[in-house]
Amino acid sequence: MNLDILRHSCSHIMASVVKKLYPEAKLGIGPSIENGFYYDFDVPGGIKEEDLGAIEQEMAKVIEKDSLFFCEQWPVNDALDFFQEKGEIYKVDLIKALGVDKVSVYKNDDFIDLCKGPHLRSTGKVKYYKLLSLSGAYWKGDEKNAQLVRIYGTAFYTKKELDKYLHDLEEAKKRDHRKLGRELELFDIYYNKAGAGLVFYLPNGAILKKIIEDWEVQEHLRRGYKMVSTPHIMNKSLWEESGHLQFYKEYMYPVVKENQEFILKPMNCPGHILIYKSQLRSWRDLPLRIFELGTVYRYEKSGVLHGLLRVRGFTQDDAHIFCKKEDLYDEIEGVLGFVKEAMATFGFSDFNAELSTRPRDFIGDKEDWDVAEKVLEDVLKKNKFRYSINEGDGAFYGPKIDIKLKDAIGREWQCATVQLDYNIPKRFNLTYRSSSGDDQRLVMIHRVILGSLERFIATLIEHYAGRFPLWLAPVQVCVLNVTGDVKEYAQGVCVALAKEGFRVETDLRDETLQRKIREKEMGKVPYIIIVGKKEEDQKKISVRKSGMKNLGSMTIDEFTDILNKEVKDKGLEV
């Protein structure tokens, strides 16, 4: 059974009820989406969260009545006259934009809505539904337009499916990286002072990001990548030559000084190309793998900004592989192998691939695109990746593979990307001297392994619900004293562990031990050490593992062995 039809029908029912309860409301759009549906309304005075219950109750009455849905085809002029008379300005806007002779409308009882459908046979077919939340949404996603009220909901064919979804939704709320980011003092976004979509890493978050970056550098160097660093700002002409200005201008931040226009870089590839072109290259230099932890800036509309998942400034583990055509299969296989190892390292065992093909607006020859798409698909098949085809969603310069990993509660997250590019090398005349002495065109592979570090950190926070494995935890151990007379011993324990390379803090406040333990548990510190007079006399420590598990008394050396083993094994249980 088609969930989209069910959810679209439920959205239609909700709209009819909102019009009944709020007669002055104007209707926007109400599509089904991945996990439910929404409808946008322009409501004088707005709608509050506490109003959703009343809307649900009225929806139950419409459903109980079991009214038939009727579809009619209206001439455009008749539809315009009808909706203009009703004051439905957004429906009029939609009709005018369609550019067709006829439009479809759906009726149930006395409610009529512009809608392409399809719907269920009758309202009574909707059984299990729930209104979930409210948000603001600009009409047509343009912040220059009116802001509407968006009501989100979901619907399923069985109660069991609905109950499971609502349970998972509650679990997702507990794991929300925005909530945990504040509680664990990882990051903040100072919307009113610094600007929306710009991330400030607090000490704990900065440590977490540094741990990931250090792993990235080590692993890239181990695989033969050359690490570089490129400027954050480059001349506009470079972006014109690459083609990015034509396709990404709306996402770019321009800077004008002394009659010159520069761009805050939205991606790293043109900078890496300049490095490649800085000297003559021969077949002996290839493949050349250039890697950068490059911070980029993209203007995202305020309505789509979302914690660390969608920001305006972020760091990518970006690399470009300059290679001969005959190297392509090996290099792409190497990237996908790197992805698999990275996912295992960070605790993700389930992921899928998506192959995105030539978009409507592209550069280059179709023949090159066909070859590039075949290469990517052949590698996916050979390496037994589960994948689907995403028609028309490739980059403007080449097809791509996107890796989407699944977290602890089954949600998908965008991660690695591999893009195969025959076209930008032509624009920049990227060549190498072959073994026979002539110049040959090379091919570029654009790739990220973790992708945006901001997005990946959000994924880690939600996957582990903030309870990171020991090797990733910003604070690995906290030492607590029972009484004031053992503060010096507690500090000595801290120093000894810090010398072994562990991230350790003390809490020597004159608070009750129970309160300090509770705070560290809430802060999801993996290990808590408790020292009192007994521990000082015996030159030992009492160790407590996060989650209320007491490991008992031991020496510092014994505890160090436990920590070293757990760090080495990565301790990736979720």
C-alpha cells in the first residue's frame, strides 16, 4: 500500500479542519514527505503547539464521517476565479506558475483544494495518524516571501507502525545533537551576535574535532596523500574558470576590495588545481593525491539551517586525486576501501551507496559522462556495495557516489562522496607528460571520506547519544575527592594519568560526592575515579564506569592498562 497516498490524504483532511477552525487561514502546500506530511498555512494570529490536539480531534470527526474524495479537472480560468474569490492567494500563485490549461482539484464534503492527488477513496481509510510539530516556513522557500505556519504530521496503515515511529521519534529527540551539544558544552551558534549558521566550538567540542582531524591526517598520510592548505579567499576569475560561479553563485560570499572581487571559497578544488599546475607533472608523479582539511563558506538560506547539519561555514576532509584514465578503477576502489575502514573505526556497520547521474545543467560531453557513470557503477558492483540510482543529481562537472550511513536507531546520514570529473581538467588544461613524451589529459577524482566535519560530528553525537567511545570522549576521566584532605592526592592521580596521554580533569569542589557523580554521569564522562582517605593510604583509586558500573579498587597502572586497551580497541559499542 502506498504511504504517500495515505499521507497526502491525511494532509488534505488536516487542511480542511484548519480552514474550519481558522476561517481566515490561507492555504499553502501540503505534500507527503519521507516520514509523513506537512501543510503550510497563513494564519492571522498563528497556531500554537497546544492547538494541535484540537485539530487532531476535529480530524477524527472528518475521518469518522468517511466522506468520499472527488477529483475534478477545472479550466485554469475557472480555478483562478474560484480561488481568488476565496482569497486563497497562494493557490492563485501556484496556478499561475503551472502554465497549463487545466488543473485538478479534490473535494470532500464542502472543502475544495487545488491538488494533483492522488487520494484514498474516502476519509475513513485514514486510521492511524499523529500531528507532530510546528515550524515556520517561507512561501516557496524564499525568505523574501511571507512566513507561513507549517504543521508536520505522520500517518501509517497500522497502529504498530505508528507506535514504532513515535517511539523512534522520542528516541531521536533524546539524541538531538543541538540539545546534547549544549548540555555537553560541545558547540554553540550565536545567531544574534555572530550570525546564523556559524559554529563556535566550545572546549569539549574543539577537542572532539581535533581528535577527528588528527585521525584524518594520520590516515591520509598513511595512504599516500599529500597534505596542503589553501587560502579561504580567492579571486572571482578563478571561480569563473572552474564553472562554479555559473552554477553556485547564489551560495557564494563575494568580497570587494580596491575594485577587485574575491570569493570566500565554497569548495577547495580550484585551489588544489592551482597547486597541481604549479609545476610540470609527468606520468611518474601520478596518481597525485592532494588532501586538505579545508574550511569553506556557503550561503544557505536561513530556513534550512539546522544545528551542525546545515551551516554556512564548515570544514571538509577534501581531497583531489589527479590521475591517468587507466588508474581510475584502482583509485576509486581505494577511496571506497578508505570509506569502509573509516565507518568501522567510528562505529558504523551499515551503509548504502547512491549513484547520482548527469543533471539537466552540466558541462562537458555526454560521452565523457557516460564513461564516468559506467566507471563508478562498475566499481560499486565489483566491491559489492548496495546502491541505488539517483537520476539527474550529479555535480555539474561529473557523476558521483554518495555514501549514506545508518546510525544506532536506523536513520540515514550523508557521509562520503566520490565524484569523477573529466570536465574541469579540460577547463584548466590539466595535463601530464606521458612516458612517450607527449602531453596527455588527466582525470580528477573529487572525494571526501567523512564529508563535512560539522555534519559528521552531529552524526556521532546522535549515533552515540553523546556517550562517545573512550578514544573520542573529550574528557575521558574525571577524578573526584571524597573529602577536602585528599585533594592533593586527587591532583596527583590526575597528573599521573595526564602524563600517560589521557584527557583527565578533577572536580575538587566542596559538594557532596553523590552530586558530583551525578553531574559527571549527566556529562557522559566515560570513567569516574573516586579517592578518599582509604585510597590515599593504599595508593589506589576506586573506579566507576559510566552507566553506574563500579569496577572496584585498583592501582593507577592497572587502570592505565584498562584505558589503553579500550582506546586501542576503539570501544565502539553503542
